[in-house]
Amino acid sequence: MTTTSRSLPEAPNRIELAISGMTCAACAARIEKKLNRMDGVSATVNYATEKATVRYVDGVTPDDLIDTVQKTGYTAALPSPPATAEEPVDALRAPRTRLWVSVALSVPVVLLAMVPAWQFDYWQWLSLTLAAPVVVWGGLPFHRAAWTNLRHGTATMDTLVSLGTLAAFGWSLWALFLGDAGMPGMTHPFRFDITRTDGAGNIYLEAAAGVTVFILAGRYFEARSKRTAGAALRALLELGAKEVAVLRDGVETLIPVDQLAVGDRFVVRPGEKIATDGVVDEGTSAVDASMLTGESVPVEVGPGDGVVGATINAGGRLVVTATRVGGDTQLARMADLVEQAQSGKAAVQRLADRISGVFVPIVITLAVGTLGWWLGTGAGPTAAFTAAVAVLIIACPCALGLATPTALLVGTGRGAQLGVLIKGPEVLESTRRVDTVVLDKTGTVTTGRMTLVDVTPAADEDRAELLRLAGAVEAASEHPIARAIAAGAAEAGALPSVTGFANVEGLGVTATVDGRSVLVGRLRLLRERGLDVQPEVQRAVADAEASGRTAIVAGWDGRARGVLAVADVVRPTSRAAVARLRTLGLTPVLLTGDNVTVARAVAAEVGVDEVIAEVLPAGKVDVVKRLQAEGRSVAMVGDGVNDAPALAQADLGLAMGTGTDVAIEASDLTLVRGDLDAAVDAIRLSRRTLGIIRGNLFWAFGYNVAALPLAAAGLLNPMIAGATMALSSVFVVANSLRLRRFRSAGPGDGV
């Protein structure tokens, strides 16, 4: 199992740099290559997020990394705090202005070129007047980047765009001033393919202006879509409370949440956000955690219960003691996991990056070859020039660079909204391969808490009285089984007080309730104390144990009065979730340390056929290894410390977010919801994201493979080539945004 966080163990330091000036995947590949050439440095540069994730040894400083990026022709800085809602809009203002001014100037140029009937005397000079600002000012970002790359001896897609538009514009200037194109009354028709003339009477102002506008439009909508794609992460970062009412000497003091310290006690009123992770000291309430877990049902909390920052107090007043603040909170860790996942690269994207890195020089060579071939066939300079420009313009590898990052941005962001945290893009490949899912029983398939599930009174006994007296005795005990019985009894009514409480080691408890000496415990306890155990009570005990439940017998006044069955109950959603896992092509296996009887009872209830029981904690990893040795690709779902080695060994580890930190750290996917349905959502979303990535890459590769021969063969006008190239990038981003519509597979839904 591989995760982004463990990919570079040899470099202990990790930093993220915000990169500016990148315009395509080739830029990202170039920066990445330069950083990786530094001793002790390993870097991944993401074009979509405009960030470099760098791991480096102690001898390297962040300033060294920034200096290397700057020497490559780009700018780098430590990331600024999360953007506010207004910042994305401001960041798009300049490119939007450049786009709309260029559109206004280009439309008349394109219309005049496309409709010969509108080509009045000297129309070509009006076209030049309107097109010049578009090519020079509108295309300035491309020309500036191309010049920077040229000074560093490299080429990117900006080189292709700049060369293509300036060549078309330069040719038009030559034809207007030195050729026949400037003569009054000059006309020429608009064609989708190239024309074979000597070129002296042809101008390409509509191609130069049109290509510039189309690519500006593509860049603008690409940038806006990337902002939209990252909106889920920004929303996650902004979920937290901004201020908190801290109790100081019994007085509430309002302070910024970043000044909160571990151990501080703070007040949360109804409707307010809980400022940070903590434990409830006073009060009871219902907490709405839907923004973190995706679950719509509020959770009841009271003294001693843990609460998570950014969740909403939907009921009464709470006093909470802070246990984790700042970057240690669950919200901060979720955001960090999501951001790490978005900055990584799947294996399929690394291939695309390598292709993008060498693509531009190959295209320039192909354009020169196209020019030479057309000239050699005697087609004339116009045909040769048009075909070469079309090759330059249509080959920009933008779509290749955006294929994976945009899908990851949207997929991981949507996952965070649904309570599924994907640790890295490598995980997506694992979800496609797994065929077996190992489910740890306790805390995963079951709730992990003992619950009173049945009360069977003896003949002629009152059920309510049995529950009342047994619950009163058990309420004085701290044993999990006793707590379960006491909680179940308390739901039926108030419990009387007890006296003379005593614990009988390993067997049960005794106490006096309402003047009666009551025994509650194993059957053996009642027999040793001489109480009569009727046959129906013995049968009830046997039936409970056969069903995998723990049977507790209560008695007083010389005889057994009934049986209380306690069990770690199956989660309500587990059976449906197991069925959906089967629909995904996975074979479920139940793994537990419990005895075979309990394990088979739970397995039968949720619909699992294969059971591995009585496994010691250290043996779980051996079970995973054995299944892998059988040729299976194994996913493991668990929540405890003892699950961590198995989660790490599995091909895909899924940790319940309600579990321990060590289990979460060892996993590939974290399920914030304590619900097996979240595992189904995690696998579905991961597979859907991988499918979108593959579709994007197929389109990007297919587009270039199909378009380059057409352009070289002279079947594409340069302006049409520019529009097609821009649309390919927009298509890839729009395809990725479909992941925002991904829905959880709740009860009754399909997969």
C-alpha cells in the first residue's frame, strides 16, 4: 500500500510552494525537473493547483528551493493563508478584462474575413487596426512566457501559441505592406482548409486574432473551472469558527479561535459552531456533524463525550474542554489530507507529464518539417505557411496537463464533503484492482458498543420489574455489559437506588434493591448462591449464546427471574452496505477475534459467507498476507490500533474516522462517518474519479493524435485549430466537474 505521505521517507522535511507563471503542463514538468536535480530534493509540481510539494533533507532550505524556481523563469513563495470568497473573483479580473477587450476587437476582424460580401475597400486595413492590439496586447502573456522560456533554452505551449500567432500576424504585415494584399478592393474567401497561392495577396489577421481570443478564452474558463474544482477544499478550510467564548475565572471572554489553547474551557450556545475538538464538561445537546461526516442525523452528546470542531451545536448549552487546537484538529487534518491528495500524481498522469515535457520540441520540429514538405511539393508558401501554423497552434498539450489534476481536485473535494478522505492519487489505482474486502467486525460491521438487545422473563415474572431491578444493580458497576443493561433499563424508567453493592469477580454483581437481595451475572453465580434456575431460563441462556449474545441472568428471593441478552449490535446500514460491496465486484470477508458462534451470527445477519474468527490482534496482518498469497487483491476496513498493521499490509486500507489515530494514519482512505456505507462511497468515488481521469487522458491523447495529421495535411485553418485546442482543455475540465454530482449510495440506492 502506498500513500502520498510516505512516498519520500528519505527526505524528512516537507514544504509546499505556491508557483506563479505556469501556463501549461510543460511548465510544471520543467520546474519539477529542475527541483529534482537538487541534491536531497524530491518534488512534485501540480499545474492545476499551482503548487509544488517538495521533500528535502536538512542541508537544503526553503530559500534554496524558491531560488531554483525563480532561476527557471517562474516565481515561488510560501503559500498564503486560505483564500477568502472574494479573492478568486479578484484573481480572474485581469484575464477576464483582457479576454473581453480582445473579443470586442476580434469579432469584426473574423466577420470581415469570413463574409466576402462585407469586404469593402480597405477592409484589410481596418482589420489590421483592430487585430494588432489583440495579437500584441491580448497575446502578451503568451509572448512574455515564450520569451522567458527562450532565455532559459526551453519551449512550452506558450512558445507554440506565440510562434503561431506572431507568424500569422507577421505574414499579414508582409502581404499588406510589401505584397498585393494592401491594394484597394482586395477580397479573399474564408476557408476551413488551406489554399494554394503564392501568398502575396493573403492575410491571416483573423487567424492571429481568432487564435489569441480562443486561447485566452480557454485559459480564462480553465482558471475559473479550477477555482470551482477547488471550492470544496476552500469551503472545508472555512468551516471552522472564527471566535470562541472562553471561560476565564467563571467569566466568558470572547477571543479569536487561533488563541485557543489545549485545556481551555469554552461555551457553545445553541446554533453556534464548536470552536475546536474537545470533551463535553457540562450540558447535553445534539450536534450536527453533517458538514464533516455527510450524516444528516444529529448526534446526542453529554458530559464525557467527545466533540469535533466546526460541527454545530443544535440543542442546549455546552461547556467544552479543548483537547486539540490548530493544525491538530480533525478539520485541519482532513483539509491537509485532501490537499496532499490533490498535489499528488497517479501513475497514468506521470506518463502524460513525460509526454508533455518532450511534446513541444517535437511539435516545433514537426511544424518545420511540414513547412519544408509543402514547399518541396510546390504548393506555394501560403499553403506551406498555413499548414505549419496550424500544426503549431493545435498541438498545445494543455488537456494532457489538466486531465488528472482537475479530476483529483473535484473528486477529493467531493469526497471530503461526503466524509471520505482520499490520501493520494495512487489510491485510485488500488480501488480498481481490489477484489476482496476484509471487514473487521467490532466497530466496523458492529457499533463497537455493548447494547441490551433482549429481555426474557421467567414464567409468571413481570418484564418491567425484571428490567428495573437488574438495571438498578448494574447501574452501580462500570463494566461495559453492566453499562449496557443499565442504559437499556434507564430508557424504560427511573431506576431505584441500591445498597450493599458488591462485585463477584468474573461472575457478576449483587446489591439490595427495595429490600430485596438481587444477583445479576452468569448462570454459575446464581447456582453457586443456591438460587433455583428453571428450565425455561436455561433454554433462554442457551438460545442467547447460540445467537452470539452474552446472557446475563437476574434473580432474587431464591430463584432466577429472567435473562437479559447483551450484544455488540450490527450497525443498521451494514447489511445493505455489504450487498453494495458485492455489487461492486468485491468478496466480503468477516474478520474478528470473537468466537466462531458470535462471528457466524453476525456474518449471517449482514450477509457475509466467509468468516475468519478467533484471530488474535497480531494475527490480522497474517490473514491479509494469506489472502494476498492466494492471489487476491485485498481491501481492509478497520478502526482500532490492532487493525493498523493489517491496514498497512492491505492493497487498500480504509480506516473508520471514529477509530484510532494510528489506524487512520496507516490507511489509504479515511471514512469520517462511522458507517460501512462510507466504505462503499469511498470505493465508488475513487473508481469514478479514476474513470474520469482515464476518459480525460483518452480525449487529450486522442485529440492530439487525430488533429496533428489533419493540420500537417493542410485540412485545418489555423483559427479553427486554435478554437479546437482551447475547447479540448475546457472539455477536460468540464468532464472533471461532473464528479461534483456524485451522490452517496444511501439505503435503497444503487451503486
